[in-house]
Amino acid sequence: MAEKTDYSLILVIDDEESIRDGCRQVLEKSNYSVITSANGDEGLQLAREISPAIAFIDLKMPGLSGMEVVDILSKDIPDTVLIVITGYASIVSAVEAMKKGVYDYLPKPFTPDQLRAIAQRGIDHRNLKLETQILRKEKKEMENNFITFVSHEMRSPLVTIRQYMESLKVVAGDNLGGDAVDIIKRCSKRIRNLEELVEHWLDLRRIDEGTLVRKKKPMNLSGTIMKCIDEMEPLCTRRDLTLEVNVPADLPTMVGDKESLSRVFINIIGNATKYTPKGGTLSIRAEYDDHYIVITIADTGIGIPSDKFLLIFEPFYRIKGKGDQYRGSGLGLSFCKKIMKAHDGRIEVASEEGKGTTFSLTFSRQTHPVTKRGKEESSAREKGRTDS
Amino acid sequence: MMTTKTKKKKKKKKKKKKKKILLIDDDRDFLMATKVILEKGGYEIFMAEDGKSGIEMIKSISPDLAIIDMMMETWGEGFNVVSRIRSLEGGKDLPLIILSAVDLQGPYQSFEPSDESPTVNMVLHKPLKADDLLRYVDQLTQ
């Protein structure tokens, strides 16, 4: 620690020449570089220019007072340790200064030893403060880099493995028997699952860091849902499911993040297709009143046992005993729950085993400040609704 | 270098010249895996593991197509390589495929090519299905 303090810059602001000279002599002997100033204005300017390690400030000075200097410097150069010199042993003003962020006070008259001791403590304090700052910055950087790191370091190998699988098929060509092709297919599928797990986990991290739902904008909910439904339709056809859609085109505009909400819809619809046997029905509806917009996704699938309703929203929870065919990351619904929460909405489930499951997503309609225009808008909406 | 040249000559005699494809990706394994697929499709493959040597190779071998990973070292590096290629003499018309391992969603959305970003002929997502890749490459090298 002692080495670090060598040549640290110390500024002394005091109108008494004897104090300035005394401080200089004592501190320079202890290997500090000392700059002095006889008044508040000049001291302030100097301090801003040189950002000293410590500034000793006399509280009682003609012109700009010590307290004013403290006020300004504690904001302008927060890394400088401020120590006040109190001429009239006034504890009251010293306490006041300390409330403003001064590190310590030095009552006049003081001995060289007292001055050296307080300077040393000030330097130690500053070094600790700076170290903490650096550590904090590093920690923040690490956190920020984490996601980039994970996505590159964990996903790329998986992608590369899948690419190798693909080239293996090409290289082996017709030499591969049906069993071998099947094995490659199964490998690829498991790798894909692992990739999904990484992706979902990243999504959850992003929500926790608030970076996923950051682009909330007024959005057309009907359009967003319909786009998701379009995207999922081929899957329904493939699985021989009937798709019933009843989403009014005039759902009220809401403020949200289109991107993440789309993923919620796709997730829930995807689950419904996954857990509904061939020939079943998927029904997607949207309704609204003055306070809420509710979207329901109902299926005629295998259902969820009622004692598991709460657990399904927990990360990594999967209903056991459903076999290999339903393997997922176990993070999808907890993702949905977090996204809904970020939109002040909620997600609920009703289900009966063997009959089907209904997920409902409820959004509160954002309350607009009651202006004349707002009223007109809402009455127009009412009208639109009765028309449809 | 010599061996490649003689090989090329031999094959030229056999049938018409092979189309040259340059792969630029900092993942050597990904390069190898993709190379195998493209070679099976009858192309001659050159590989570069970073943008700088990729650009050098474009100058020296003048490929018929370049496939560039967008996420080398830093995200978006691929786009930088693309702009450099486009500013090369004759680089304007070189067919380019850019590869991305993420689906340009979420926080990466801002990297969606804008009007100012250099034009590529195609954006494909990793991993590449063998027949898709061969079909697209075939299209672009016609």
C-alpha cells in the first residue's frame, strides 16, 4: 500500500499562508506532490484540472467558502478524497461537511503526525475505492459478455456437430443402411434439443437482465397473433389437427414487445400441437372488454394433471412418464410466464386429463390518461365492437 | 500450391473446369464439414479461417462464390468482410452467401441487413442441409 501512495497528488486550499507552507513541508517529506491554493475559486479550478488524490479544504475562507467548494468538488471529481480543515474546532460544520461526502476532518491546530496520519488514511481510502470501482466494472463487463460468450461458445459447437452429421450422410451416401440413417437422425434430434435448451436458457437470462423485453412499442395484437398462427399452420396440417381461429382484427392496440410475445404465442401453440393426438382440434380465440384482452389456446390433447398446474411454469419442470416423444427444454412455459409478467399480464391453465388443455393469456388494457381524445377513442372502439 | 495447380490441370483435361468456392469461417470444424458436402457436389473448395486471409484469397484465386460466416470473432465481422469484398476490383459481382447461427431475432435483430449494409446474394442459417446448400450454391454459380 505504501508504494502506491508515493507521489500522490495532494491539493491544499487554505487562506492562511502558514498552514499552506506547513502542509507542503510535512507532506512533501512523506513523498507526496503538493499543490496549494489560497482561495476557494482558484482551488476549485485547480482541483478540476489536476484531480488530486486528496484535497484538504479549509472551511473558513473569504470568498467562496470551504463548504461550497466541498459541495461542488464532491460532484465534479468524486474520486478525490475530500478532507476539511476546521479552524474553530467546530464539530457542527465538520459533521455537516461529512454529510456532503467529505471523508474526514482535521481540526486546527494540528501536528505534523496528525496530518501525515490523516493523509495516509485518505490515500488508503481512495485506493480501496478505486479498486472497488474497477472490480465492479469488471463484474459488470463479465455479466454483459456472458450472453455473447454462452451463445458463441455453447451454440457453435452444437451447430458444427450437426453440420458434421449432415456431411456424414453425404460422405457415406448409399453405404448407410436404414439403421444407420435412423441413428444419425436421432443424434441430430438430440443435439437440436440441446441447442433449444441453450436458447431457452439464454432467453430466460435475457429477461432477468431486462434485455429481452426492452422494445415495448404500440403493437397490433391481432396481426401478431395471426402471423404466429400462419407460422404454425403447416405443423397442424402435418399432425392432422383441425385449427379453429377466432381472433377479431380490431383487438385494441397495446404496448408490448412484439418479438417476445410472438414467441410466447408460438410456444403455447407449439405445446398444444405437441400434446394433441392426431385428428384433434386446436382452438385459438381472442376477446376483449374495457379492462382486459384475453387470448385462449385450447386443445383436445392429453391434458395436464390438476396437481401439476402450478409446477408446469417452473423452470426445468416436465411432467414425468410421458415418454420420449414429448421431450422439450422444460423452460418454455417459464419463459412465457416471465414474458407475460413483463407485460403486466398473466398466463393461466385449465385442463382435464384425457380431454384437453386451455391456456389463457390475459393482458390488462393500458389505461390511457383520460383526455377528451382518449374518450373519443374508446367510444369509437365500443362502436367498432358492437358492429362486429 | 504446386500440387493444387497440377491437380487442377489434370481435372481440366478430364471434364470442364470445377467451380471454385471460398469458405470463410473461424470454426475449422465447420469448414471441414461444409467442404465435404460441397466437394461431393463437384466443387473445388478453398478455406480461410479469418476475414483478412479470406480477402487475400479472393484476390489470388478469384472464386466463383464465397460463403462467409457472419459471427467470426465479433458479431457482424462477416458483414465487414462483405463490405471489403464489395470494394475490391471485381468484388462487386462475386456471388456471396452469408451464414448466421442465430435466426436474427431478439437482441441480434439490429443486425438485419439495412439499405446501407453491403448486399449479399443470400443469408443462410447454420447448420446447412446438404441438399439445400448444394441447390443454392448451384443456383448462384450458374
